[in-house]
Amino acid sequence: MRYEAGSKTPSQVASGGLDTIMVGGAGVSTAVSKFVVEKNASGVGADLKQNLYLWDAEASDVIDLKAFFANATLAINAVNDTTPTTPRSTFTIDLDATQDLVLNFMDTTLTQESLEMMIARAYS
């Protein structure tokens, strides 16, 4: 995971296959956090499910899945319809037929629509 402090769009990077904790907020009220998921040589890994635990993520942030999807439509269509639960919103994204990415927003209740907008921003 990499964090670029001081940037208007700080990035945190999770390698495919590794459960990761990410914390948003750049210490600047107008900054947008960017959460990037990269593929590694073995895809998501042997367990076929990768969990990302996100704290301080906001609906204005970016979730970058470009390593897995060629465009925003494909990425958004891969999001499973999951009902947010309090205090955590959890969404599963089908990376392919056997591998899933689970996004766990630990302290923020987000709608699926907000998540889809976060993903679409990475492609604009």
C-alpha cells in the first residue's frame, strides 16, 4: 500500500489478493482520497476473496478498479446489490467468475449509488 501525502488526490494502493486496511482523509477538507486496487501476478489470490476495510471514506472519494475493468460500465455492473448495514456498508464486486472483492466501509454508511459514483470517477 502506498500513500501520497500532500497531494490533492492522495492514493492508497492494495495489491490483489491481500486483505488491506485503508484510511481516507488527507488532512485537507477539500482533498479527495483515491483507493486503488491493483492486480498481482496471481490475481486475487488463492482464497478467491479480497477484503478492503476502509475508514474515513467519503462519497466524493475515488475507488480505482481499472486493473480489473476496462470501463466504468463494466465495473459498476460487477457491483452486487447489497443493502448497507449500520455502522458498516459492505459491497461485493465480482472481479471474474470465481474472484470477489469485498469493500467494507467501516464508519460510513454508503448507498450502492454512492459507491458506483466513486468507481465511475476513476474512469473520468
